[in-house]
Amino acid sequence: MNEPAPKAAHPHNAARHPQPQRVSPAEALVWLKAGWGYFIGNPGVWIAISVIFIVMLFVLGLVPLLGWAVVLIGFPVMVAGMVLGCHAQARGEPLRIEHLLPVSRCTLAIWRWWACSICSAGSLPASYR
């Protein structure tokens, strides 16, 4: 009576939950080679995405209390955007800086406005010297 119910058969179960496999440590080099191939496919955009990513995390980290909360939420979103960029490259589509923030164009415009306002607010004290 306390036995668990048998798993229901699902046609996509194997695709959703693949079984773990043992691979040699040399497979890490294959993974790095694939990543390098994505980078070489469009190095300028990848460098720009990386710089924007680091600057955004740094600036948000400077905001007391609320900044770190936004970093904790924003970091996974931006990493997911980079994964979407890799996926786009694998499909043969171009990599764009917009892949960093996987949101709609309207929300992206709001992010750009917010970033510009933060940058301009940071330059105000310097102009009063």
C-alpha cells in the first residue's frame, strides 16, 4: 500500500530528462572549442556584451541595498540572454547586443533610458566643481 505509483509513460520523457552519462575529462576541451567557435563567429559583439554585463553589475552593485537585490535578479536574466545569443548563433542567426537582456523592445527601451539616466546622474556632481 505504501509503494510508489509507477511512472507514467510520456513520449518526450527521455528528451526532457536524459540519463546522466560518463564522459572523459577531455570532453571539456570539446565544450571549450565549441564556445570559442561562438566567440570567433562574432567577437566584437561578444566583447561588447561582456563589457556591458560587467559595467551593469558594477553600477548596480554600487546602489545601496536595492542594487544588490536587482543584481541577484538581473544576473540570471542576463546570463539567460547570453545563452539565447549562443542559441541564435547555432541556428545561424546574428548575435545582437539585445540578447543580453532577453526582453521585449519596449522593456529594452526602458532599460536604455534607465541606464542613460543613471549615467547622466553620476556626471552631475562632477559638473558642479
